[in-house]
Amino acid sequence: MAKSKGVWLLATLLVLWSYRPSYVGWDGLGANITAGYVQLAGTGLLPLGVLLLSYQSVVGERTSGSVKFIVGLPLTRTEILLGKIVGRTAGIAGPVSVSFLVLAGIGLVNHGLFDPLLFLGVVLVTLAYIGVLVSVAVSISAVAKRTVTAAGAVFGVVFLPFLVFWSRISTVIYSQVTGRPVNPFDPPASGPLFVLHRLSPSGAYNVVSNWVLGVGNSASTYSSVLSELKPTISTNALVVEATFQPGTVPIYLHESVGLLILLAWLVVPFGLARVVFSRRDLV
């Protein structure tokens, strides 16, 4: 995987995608805006690339017939799936880490010395996010019987609803269930609404990376959070500090819960896929 042209193309595009200097970012983070660029790498392009590079991992081999060789090895089905997830994650994480080093160099030249531990923290969260996305894609690949089915599920069930449009979908769900319309520019101080926004992998990733960056408690990107916290600017970002009064924030909105959500996205799809994959005749 690390020798694949696709993963190196992704790593190259990530540098162009992520380097977005802004006044609000510089005002809020100073030289540590370089770490913010790593978070931006985790939005949009990175999830799309990871899913593209992973959704054929099992179903593709089943279609080509090469899965017969793997099944013939002294490995359990669980070990096969784990091997696919670990291998794909490592193969993608290596080149992507190179793109982060390039961003670090660009940031160092243009913005000056940044906090290396903070930068490393955001990088580690992003690499963990890659592992989550690989787990989801490989799990779908293990369950699907055809490549086109896996592609449809990855993009129609995961990428579009959970990684692109989830903020809108979650607001609609909240309004339909509670009967309370939500103005995203003046949201209610509702714990369930904020929880819904961070239940997607991307939302949980933003919560945790914002926690590391120290910009605020939100499922939106750091630049949106910093903008929302300015007294003269209103955005559609749901930021805990801008909505809840001190002492009224529910404990389940703590940023550490974002880690549990990411863990759930890592484990639950794998667990379901393991059950189906273990019972299926692959030959």
C-alpha cells in the first residue's frame, strides 16, 4: 500500500488542501496554526482518500479469486480482517505523515516556531482517525458481495451522510424528534443537539483535535470555532463555550467523550463485519 501511486497522490494533495492561512487562525493560535493545518487535512479530502484506498481490500480479492490464497493460510477470519485494517492503516499513515512533515516545514518558514508537542498531538489524533476510517471501509468490504455494493455503501452510507452532511442531518433529526426548530446561528443550549453533532467520525475527530489545539469544545473545525467565539462574528458552528453558561455544560459533552465515539466507530463496524465474514464461504 505504501508503494501505491494513489496514496502518494493523496499525500501530495493533502499539503495543497490543508495549507490555508487565515487571520482568525493566526489571532487564535499564533505559530501553532501549523498544527491547525493538520486538522484541516482530516476534513473532506483525507476521509475520501482513505475510503477510496480501502473499500476494495476484501471484496476486491474475493472478486479476483486471490482470497483463496489468504483463506488457505493458518489464520482465523478475525486475524485476516485485523491484518487488513492494520496493514492498510500503516500503508496510508506513512505517506500521510510525510505530508504532515511538509506542512510543518512550510509552517515553520512562514509562521515561525510552533509547539512541537501540540503539533504531534494533532498528528496522532489524525492518524488514529485514519485507522477508524480504514476499519469502517474494510468492514464494509468484508460484508459486501460485490465491489459496486461496497462502493455504494462506503460513499452513500458513510461518506456523504456521516462525513459531509452530518451537521445538517443531525439538526434535522433533532428538530423532528423534539419539535424544536434550530437556528444554527443561535442554537439552543441543548445537550442532545450537541451530542448529535459529534456522533459522526468527523465530528468526533474535530472535537478531539480542537481539544488538543485548545480552541474550544466543538465538532466544527478550529477556524469556525475561533470565529464563533469572537463577539462580533456569528457562524453556524455549535461551540459549547459560546452557547452554555458556565457550570451548566453536561458531563457527556466533555471532549474526552469524542475519543469514545471514535473508538466506537473503530470497534462496532469491525465486530459486525467479523460475525458475517466468519460465517461466509469465500471460495
